[in-house]
Amino acid sequence: MGDQGDNLYLGLDLSTQQLKAAVINEKLEIVAEQIVIYDSDLPEFRTQGGALIDKINNAYITSPTLMWVKALDIVLDKLTVAGINFSKIAAVSGSGQQHGSVYWQRGASQTLATLNPGEFLHQQLAHSFAVANSPIWMDSSTTKQCQLLEQAVGGPMKLAEITGSRAYERFTGSQICKINQTRPDAYKNSERISLVSSFLCSLFAGKIAPIDISDGSGMNLMNIKTKKWDETLLEVCGSNLAEKLGDPVPSTTIVGDISPYYVDRYNFNPNCKTIACTGDNPASLIGMRLSENWIAVSLGTSDTVFLWLSEPKVVLDGHVLCNPIDENAYMALLCFKNGSFTRERIRDQCAEGSWDVFNQLLESTPRGNFGNIGLYYDNQEIIPFLHGDYRFSKGGRVTKFNSLEVEVRAVIEGQCIRNRAYSEDFGLKIDKNTKILATGGASNNKAILQVLSDVFNAPVYVQHAANSAMLGAAYQAKHGLFFGQKSYHDVMSPLPEPELACTPYQDAESIYIPMVHRYRAIVKELTAQ
Ligand SMILES: O=C(CO)[C@@H](O)[C@H](O)CF
């Protein structure tokens, strides 16, 4: 690939609402970035936020598989128009929304291996999927299948010990099980089954790509210690499933040379390597350069907390995934559905829709909020399994707080206390080395970050990288290409250090440790009801 100095790397993030692509150089600087937003750029698929919600059963949520293929056609054409010299791209990798599944029709491997460079991908793959609309992570229609998985191994704790999570409706195992039960012909005609991430990799590799161990940890099917499929769990979901899935591989695996389709159609270098793709959250961990002593808090539509784990922990709330950077390590993932929409609701109700007013109200109240605590769940929450608003003053449950500023502080403190409580359940020990990396939209709000810092009694840093999953995929392309020659930290060394945003007040720990205990007691009481 000529002088390494001018190598480029391509990373893509196939997320729920859009496909994003970034080209970076050796210094990990973004040299081009393009996006395809499904709803507006591909209106023929009639998605809402990239998803199709079943009109009869709104728990049943899918995405058109061919829409994702067409989005790749478009984003590569956009990069072409942007003048990218594809022949300089040394490696490509990607990330995908976790848990979704793609069902390749018999014969799809042959089609992938013999693509005609004169035609679009979507034209040639139009009949390559046994299931036209892929189940995605927003689906919650597989409770019965979850029960089968847990019963098969002896209950939720055992399933969590084996696979890193108790059974979740959105996880791929229960989704495959449901396809097999409700559409047996489609299951039988599926030559292979991919995750969204390995599906994306397959399009570049010109063959059905393997599932990586990190995204594979989000299926309730893989033993996170042995990194092999659990035979008992596969049996529950369908016959010959191991053959349909293929063997899991480390997330840095070089899957092969890029398909000749891209060499002939876009002038990619024939030596360009396709690196295994992974889930969007593991890719974010890569993009955020997370390591031990760091906690990452992504403050977005949903709030996500990431921890680096050297050993797996058996928990019923949250997920343990194999680590995409070090295959002998793990990562903890806590997903909270109620993030920015809830903050915005309280902003609209209490601060006339203004973040400036919101922040003034927040900063006008003392740490600890006069003993008030609030839990706000606009949508059914994953952890804890609660829905609605719950307010408590010193004396007990109340229907409303007596001031706007108390309500504002309560929503932010409540979310930050939640983050700390469940992180500690994962074994997080907060000490003088603990640091928090905040990302996502709300990480631009210093007033919110100050509360996060106080609740965790740790400094908060920010990283203004555009999209940690997309960049993580681009970084993984380079990391995978030089795996064994350069360490991950060497690969990432050109990146600037995260910037310190705020540090905790002296009295923070004495205020928030009792509040975390009180939070736990409240949640225990509410979930018992
Ligand atoms: O379900 C999730 C993780 O468990 C989400 O973060 C999806 O990965 C979003 F695409």
C-alpha cells in the first residue's frame, strides 16, 4: 500500500437512523465524512427513525434490510463525489446497531462473490434475504422466547453467567427463535444469519463475514468465557444454527481482502483489508479509548454507561460484553432508555424550553436538592423496569415538588445517581484514579456535567469526537490491520487527550453516598410493587 504515511482508513456506522462513513488518515484526522439518513434519503422504504413499527403489534419493530444495502451504495457514491482516493484506503471496518439480525437467502454467498461492478449492490442483492425486514434492537415482542432461553440453562442468573446478560427481548437469540417458530421456511432457507455488524462486513468482504465476539456477546447465545456458541442455547432457537452463524472471531480479525467489486467500481486497492465489524457500543468503547479507571457516560437519546472490566461480572441489570480491543478483557454496558428526551421534557416544563434557564435553575439549588429525589421514566425503562415519574421529598413520596428548580435538579441528580448505583453493581470502585469521560449531546452542558462529577466524586472529561461509534470503526480498521505489530494505544496515540471539564466539590461524597443508598431503597420498593 505504498508509503504507510499516506494510508487512509474507512469506518462506517450502520446505526438505527442513518449510515455514517468517515475516512481518516494516519494521524486519525477525519479527511471526509458522509451520511445517509434513511427516512429522508430513502423515503421509498417509509421508515420512521429508520424503523418499521408493526401497525397491529407495536412491540414488533424491524428495518428493511435492502434499505441498509442501498444506503451503502449512496454513501460510497457521496464519498466518490467528495473526491476520496479509494486506492489509498488500507483497511475498512464498521459498526452496527447491536442485536439486529440479517437472514441470507440460500445462494447469497455466490451472489456476494460474483458481484457485477457495473451495477448497484441493492440491484444485485434484491433477492438475497430470506427475511426482508430485519428484526432490530427496538423490538420487544419476544418475551416467550426469552423465557425458553432462561429455562433451558436454569434461570436468568445462569444465562447471565454464561452469555453476559439475562434474556432480553431485543437480543438476537430470542429474535432468531421467533423467526424459526413463526416463519420456519424463512429460517430453513437462511443459508447464513448475520448481525447488522457482520452483515456490513460481508458486503465489503464479498462473502458472509464472521460475527465478532464483542457484538456476539449481545445475542444471549455465546459463552463470553470460551467465546464459543452455547450448544444448549442454539438448540432452543433452531436446528443447524451453529452452521448458519459461523464461528465467532476476535474483533480485530482481518476477514480478507476487500471484494473485487469495490476495486473495479470505486478503484479501491486490491490489497485493502476488510476488518471484522462490531456493535455500535463496543465501537464507541474503541472510539473513546476507554481503559481501566475510566467510566464513559454517553448522554444521548438513551444514556449509556461503559466500563472496562478485566473480569466478567454476573449481573441481572446491564450487560457484560467481550472487549473489542483486548479479547481477554470485557466491557460493561448499561443502557437507559430515558435520557435526553426526559431532560428535554423537564426543560420544557420548568425552563420554558431554554437550556440557559434550565442551567440557572440547576445551579440555583444546592447539591442534595434539600433532600428531594426524583426518578423520571417517559418510556418503559430497561433498568429499573419502571415507567412514569416518581418524586420523593425528605418525608416520603410526593406528587409534585414545590419549586421548578427542585424539579430540574431532581431529574439530573436522579439520572446521575442511577448511573453510579448500577456502575457500582458492576463492581466499579470509585477512588482517586477514577475519571469520567462524557460524550453525547448533553456532554456540552457543563451544569449537567458538574452534577455528574459531584455524584461520582470524580473529574469529568469531554471528548468532542463527532460520533464515537463511527470513529471507533475507523480506528479499528487501522488497529486490525496492524494487530500484533502496533498496540491499540500506539495506534491511538495521535489523538488529543480528553479535555478536563469539571471536578467534584469537596462535600460531594458526603452528600451523594447517602443518596445512592436512598435511591436503591426507593427502586427496591417501587419494583417490588
Ligand atoms: O440495544 C442497544 C445496546 O444493548 C442499543 O445501544 C443499540 O445497540 C443501538 F443501536
